[in-house]
Amino acid sequence: MQRSKGDADIVRTKSRLATVAIMTMLFTTRVAHGGQLDIYEHNGSVIDWFVVNGDVTATYSQPKPSLQRSGIRDGSVLFKGAEEGNRVTGKAFVFRNGCAPAPYDVVGYFEGSNIVLTGPSPVRAKGSCEVVRYTLDSPNAKLVFRYSSTHH
């Protein structure tokens, strides 16, 4: 049986409501344990930056439409690591549709209200999920998170 456009809209709406409910629960839990949520913008996407006892998880909350072709969805983890004072270290992730996210080491700092992370990013073999090398000559080698005043 073929679904209508209206059915697809209902499914998307239910999915978004479920995501909101889960994110609300996560935020409530994190706040109860001394955590903090900040919202940043990164390359046209909205990123939730959760910090709990210095541990950071950055997830897409509103990925730009073109990223969906790479398998990025609401809740996809872009960065996992730690904040120590002004320094941020951890693993960022590169996405390709049909492949597991490829992790890579990054280090960075707060620059005013923004965060800048850098590290050699994975390069995959053409048409493959295999990571064949790492490079600083890639847009993924420098990640800039701009504090969002419009999404708070």
C-alpha cells in the first residue's frame, strides 16, 4: 500500500515529537546532574552542545537538508570529548551515507563565545567506507561552532 504525502507528514511530525521528548528527557537529566546545554551553529546546522561534569557531547538538532544525504539526522553525534578550562579535546565524526561515522582526534579552544576544533580528518576511498588517510586539507579539519543567539 502506497502512503500519501499526508501520511508521510504525519510520520515526520510523530518522529520529531518523539525526538523532542527524548531531548527534553536528556536535558532534564543533564540539568539535574549539574549539566549544561548550549546551542551553536555549525555550517548551517544547529548543534546541541551538552556538558556534564566536563564531558561534552555535541549532536545535530537541526541538520541542514543537504547533510541528510550523508546519513546525518537529528541526534547524530558530531563530537564527543571533554572541556578543561578553555581547552576542548576529543573525537569528531565524519559521515558518509551507508557508512559508520568515521572518528578523528580534534583539539580546540573557546574563542570568545565560539568554539574552534582542529585535527586531521578522515579521507575515505572513493565509493567505499574505508578510511585510507587523514588530512588537514579538508573542511572537516577545522570545525567552527558559533554560539547561537537565535536558537535559545
